[in-house]
Amino acid sequence: MPGSSTGRARRSAPLAQAPRAQAPAASARPPAVRAPAPRPGLVLAVLSLSLFLVSVDATVLHVAIPAVTEDLRPGAGQLLWIVDSYPLVCASLLLLFGSLGDRVGRRRVLLAGYALFAAASALAALAGSAPVLVLARALLGVGGAMIMPATLSLLRVVFPDRGARAVAIGVWSAVAAVGAATGPLIGGLLLAHYWWGSVFLVNVPLMLLSIPLGRALLPASRGGGEGPWDLAGAFLAAAGLFSCVYGIKRAGTGAGPLEAEVYGPLLLGVVLLVLFVRRQRTRPRPLLDPRLLAAGGFLVPAGCVVLAMLALVGLELIAAQYLQLVLGLGPLATGLRLLPLTFAAVAAGLAGAVLLRRLGPRLMVAGGFCLTATAVLLLTGMGQRDDAVLLTAGFVLLGLGLETTLFAAYEAMLHEAPRACAGGAAAFGETAYQLGAGLGIALLGSVMNAAYAPGLRAVPGVPAGARTAAGHSLGEAYTVADRLGGPAGQALRTAARTAFVHGLHVTLLVSAVLLGAGALLALRLPRRAAGAGAGERGAGEGAPSGD
């Protein structure tokens, strides 16, 4: 492997400079380098299992939201944080833990992530209040940020051949997409028999099993760990992301865009992110190589990944609430209704490599966005009555379009990145993936709340305090309606259901506009996939070493 052998030669340079008469020719080879794992298939299975669990946790809670709302009684802001604290924390810390893995060992960080993910899952399952659940979800995000970069980095070591590595990375990305898509189904299956905490508790034995398996099967590996570790830069990025999303969340809970609680956090977030980028340009070992930010062909597909994930996760959350709270389906039935989206995404992923060679990144990403926008516009036909044919057709088109977009955009991003920046490109791609998921829940959830609440400002016979409480969420409206009872309760229930469907239509239209913007953005991608790129590593990346 060109990149790996170059890195070994650099590390063995002091040995090579020794007097030739005192050392045989073979001594120039670094003795500490180990061969890749002898069972790459088992390694891929272990890494895929952990990645699957991390991806599932981004969406598994969607079908459990009504049960969580009934049990913990969170406010509207708490409910949004329960859902999106996980992907937001994960996205914020990917660069930090990716660089930490390069320094102290990727396997070591991965195994620590397994342990933290298991502990946080147990805490979430047993949470007795909304703040505890928010904390547990944030800790799950920390564990996910430790796991995701390490899995991709280890795949680069275990599969030194470029062709085999491409197949492995394809499996890796497919597992991530399928995990996010099947989260609601898994949640529905568990909620059909157990309480809502079971959607977290199932992670504990699987993660604990992954620790000894990972220790036995995964190779020790780290990249270049020399130079100072930019911890301050990592916290700048995390704080900037949090500030931006907080401003969006406040706008969605009723605050106007000109109020300080909205534009203040947004401005602070932008400033912090600008400072982060400037800091990276002056660091000898940046968390994010500035050359990636200067590469327009890299930033365009990264932006497409964000927009695609924004639509996927945000729409899945709203769709799960619609199926349960408006149509009255149970958690299992809700998961089954979303299953066509999963099958369509898998089919698009399997056909992705062939389509990319024939169509090229530009046409494939733009076409995927257009297909997804068509699905979203079709789903505006959803009303207060069940239309299984409409929902199935919409979800199939949604799965096909989103997976087509994600596959082609991610491949284009890796190929467009400079060869020496392959590691940073992979970390940035994962950040875009998780950031899109977090922003999707925050942005589309905020749009939904902003469109829903005004419909409950004037309900005959319902006190003002009850209307205000019902305006937080449809689940809370049902709780208030049951407490009121009689004609007033029924009027509130009907008004809340009508307002939710109206908010759903507005959210879908906003999503369609964002998807149209993604299609226009995709026109800046190259027509054909590059023949070489980030699939070949830069110098020194991924050499095995003890950890």
C-alpha cells in the first residue's frame, strides 16, 4: 500500500541511517509493524455490528416518543433535546476522537467507546426524568463519536488492497444507512412487548460482547501522533455547532428570528466556527486540514450529505409521530409501515456502484435529490385518514432517492479530497452525516412546532393555559384533552390533530425546498467519478502499532 509503506519508511529513517556494515539489509524494515488481521471478514462483522448500533440509536427513539412523553412528561424543548442531543454531540466530537485515535491508538479509543456506549445505554433505559434521559443521550453521542471514526480507520488497515477496501467501505456505509432506516422498526418491535427503555437496554449486551471480540480480532493501529493535540480547537467546533442548533431550536419554539435568544446563539456559533477554521490554518497538526476546506469539489458533496441526512432523519421523526398519533397505529405497525423505506434504501445502495459509473456524481446526486423531493411532495397528500398506498409509494421513493444521494455524494467527497487528506476527509464526511441528522431533527422539528402551535390559540371551551400546554406537542395535547374530558377535550383533540397535519404539510414543503437546493448544489459536482482519490491513503496513515 503506497501510503502505508511511505509512512513506515519515514518512521524507520533513523535505522536506515545507521552504518551499513553493522546492520543487515533487512534491518531497514520496521520490526514493530504487524500484518493485517488474518480474518478480515470477522473484523468487518465486528465493526459493522458496532456501527449498526450507533446508527440505529439515531432513529430508534422516534417510535418511542409518545411513550416517553407520557411517562416523563418532557416539555417541547426537552423533547427536542432528548431526540437530537445524541446526533449533535456525536457530530461535534468526531474530529476530536478521530485525532485522539491517531495519537493513542484507534482500537483503544474504539473499545473505550464500546464501554461508554453500553453504560450510557443502561442509564438511558433506567432514566426516571427528562434531564437524565437528555444526559444519557448526550453520553451516547460521546460513545458514538469514539466508535465511528475508529471503525473506518481500522477498515483501512485491515483491507490494504484498494479493491477489497472499497467493498468493505461500501458495506460500512450501507450498514450506517440501514441502521438509521431500521431504527423505527426495531423500536416498534421492542415497544410491542416491553417498555420504552428497552430500545436502549438492547445495546448493553451487544456492546459488552463487542469488547472482548474487538480486543481479540481488531489490529492495533494509530496514525501520526506527533505534535500537540488541538483540544481547544475541538471544543471551539463543538461549541459552535451547539450554539447554531440552539438558535434554530429557539426559533422553532415560538421565538421570533429577530429576538436575542435566536440570533444571539446563531451569531455566536458562526463566530466560533470561523475561529475554529482560522485556528486550523495555523496549527501544525490541525484537526481539519485547511486544504479540505479550500477544495470546492470536496465541500459540495459534503453539503449534499448534510442536506440528505437532514431530510431523512427529520422526516422519519415526523412520519413516526404521524403514524402513531394521527392514524393511531401501534409502535410495531409504525415500524412496519416504514419498512419499505429500508428495503428501497438497501436496493439503491446495492445498485449505487453501477449507477455511479454510468451516470457520474453530478447526475446521480441531483437525480437523487429530485426523486426525494418528488416523494416529499407526494407525501403532502397525507391527511387524517390512513392511505396505505400513498404512504408506501412515498416511502419507497424516499428511500431510493435519499440512499442514491448519500452514496454518490459520499463517494464524490472521498474522491475529490486531496490524497494526502484522506483521513481528514473521512472524519469530515462522518461529521457531515451526523450533523445533518442532528440539524434535520432540530430544523424540521422546529418548523413543525412553529406551524403546529398557532392552530391551538383559539379552541372554543378550552382555557388559555390548556391551549398553551397543548401547543407544545401533539402528545401533550392528547394528555391535556384527556384531562379536560367532555366536549372541550374532544374539541381540543380534534383541533390538535388538524393542526398537526397542517404542520406536517408545511414541514414537507420546507423539506422539498431544501431538497431542491441540494439538487442545484449537486450541479457543481463533476460529471464523472475520478479514477483515483481518497481511496488511496496519504503518506503515513494507518500504520499498525501497539496501543
